[in-house]
Amino acid sequence: MATRVRAVQYGCGPIGCSVVRYASKRPDIEIVGAIDIDKALAGRDLGEVAGLDRKLGIGISPDADAVLSQTKPDVVFLTTASSVRAAYPQLEKCIKAGANVVSTSEELAYPFKKEPQLSADIDRMAKANKVTVLATGVNPGFLMDTWPLVMTGVCQQVNQIKAVRVQNASPRRGPFQKKIGAGCTLEEFNQRVAAGTLRHVGIAESMAMIAGGLGWELDDIAESIEPVVAKTKVVTNFVTVEPGQAAGVRQVGKGLRAGKELITLEFEASVGAPESYDAVYVTGTPNMEVVIKGGTHGDIATAAMVVNAVHRVVEAPPGFITMKDLPLVTALGASA
């Protein structure tokens, strides 16, 4: 069995709790601390908050410095912010405490184009403290970047890549349904898009990762966002959507070079969608088309990627790395 890893959970929201539920089942991982700034969670047992059938004997604390210094973890599961700038102060605390980091921050998955200086600072700091930093998840982290890149390994030539993710969001958690605009009027939807508060974060990062993995230089990355309009009434456990309102979001990213579309990423999530699926299409030698019928459960897959990547990250050379740099992530340590 792999060497046991001491882990701290930083961020105890829905995704953080999903990570805890999986990690707590693993004999190769020992959860030793928990951090969250929510005052309502202070002092509560992590197992109780995560929805386990038992207490873990770990109280959630808002004092990151104290938890990190007292527990001295091998790794921190950082599940707080999508923005790399928002996550940076927390990331800095973890790195300077000598902990490796596996994060779900979408922008951190591949920030070298948008945030070159911040990326260099993270890499320098990680190397100075002899730790490794990785951001991963299901998307970005796998479906729209790592998976397409792995598929190209059997190609002699690659001309274009297209990845599509379509989700019926009805079974997903409430915050996700609200994040995609379900239940908004079209005016509200467009206002939120204009304000930058309604969008799937990570498409630009996934395109940049694919381009980096294939050695492609892109001239431009373009994104479009539009509502998926409900044709009938949809009721979930969290929202009610009337006909004519937004049931969700459709977002398309395009990576261009010399006016040619090299990479296309299509993301669509809406309540009441008739089907869910994930697909990757490679145009080249040979052409390939792979479809996951029924789609990939986002919350389960995100927690799996974060936890399953732990040993690869702990064993990796110090620095800031991405999924394209990491050895193959498998369910190492998971029960057979």
C-alpha cells in the first residue's frame, strides 16, 4: 500500500465535503485538520459537517496558520476559490507551511497565459519551500483537457480537437444550479454574464493546457455565453424554472491560430436537459470520437481526481505543475 499521507481540508463547502467523504475512506490518507472562514462552522466536527455517519474528532477552525503549524500536513486539499488571485493568499500560507497543495481552483489549473507573473511567483515559492502545487478536478482537470491530450498519444497527426460536455443539472447541488443561472429571467441572466458572475470558469485554461500539451501557439481564445431557454416548467429540489426563463448556460470556447479553429470546447449545463454526455473528437491521423454516455458526475469525479492525485503530487519534484506534467493519475489506494 502507498505511504500514508497526512492531509488538511481547507474549505468545507460542498466540494470540500465531497473530498472529505472520499478521503476519509482511504487507508492511505489521514485527515488531520480542517480550515474554513465561515464562523458558523467554527468548532464543528468535520465528519458531521461533511455528512459522514461518524465524527472525525477534527474541529473546523478559521485560523489557517494555527492549523497548518499544529498539524504539519503532507498535503492540503484547497477547495475555496475559482479565481487564482482569490486563492493566492491561502495558497501562500500552505506553501510556506511546507505543505504540498492539490486545489480545485479552476483558474489555477493553467494560469500561465492570464497570470504569467503570479504563476511564476507560485512556482518560485513552491520550489523554495520544496513542495508541489497542482490544481485539478473534472473540468478543468480531466474532461476538457487531460482526456483529449491523452487521446492524442495514439495519433500521428492532430489537426483539431473538440470536447463537449452536456449535463442535466437537475440532480446537481443547489449552488451549481444557481451558478448556471437556472431560474433567472433572460434579462437577469444577461446582467449576470455582463457582471462576470455567471460563467463556467476554466474553459480558457483548458484550451491553453491543450495548446501547451501539443506545442500549439494560439493567436486568440474566444468565448461566448448564452442561456439555455426552458420550453417547459422545470422543478428541482432547489429552483423552479418557468417557460421562457433560463434553465442553464451554454458556453463555447474557441482556440484560434491564423483564423483557423484548432480547439473547440462546448459546455452546456441546464436543469431538465434530456441527456447528459461527455465527448472528445480528434481530427487527425487517425480521426477519433469517444463518448461517455450518461455523462460524468461532476462532484464525484472532482473529489476523485483531487484525492487520487495526492500521491503523484507528493512524489513530484517541487514546483507549480499542471495535469499535463503529472504522471498518470489512477485510483491508487482505493478499495478494490
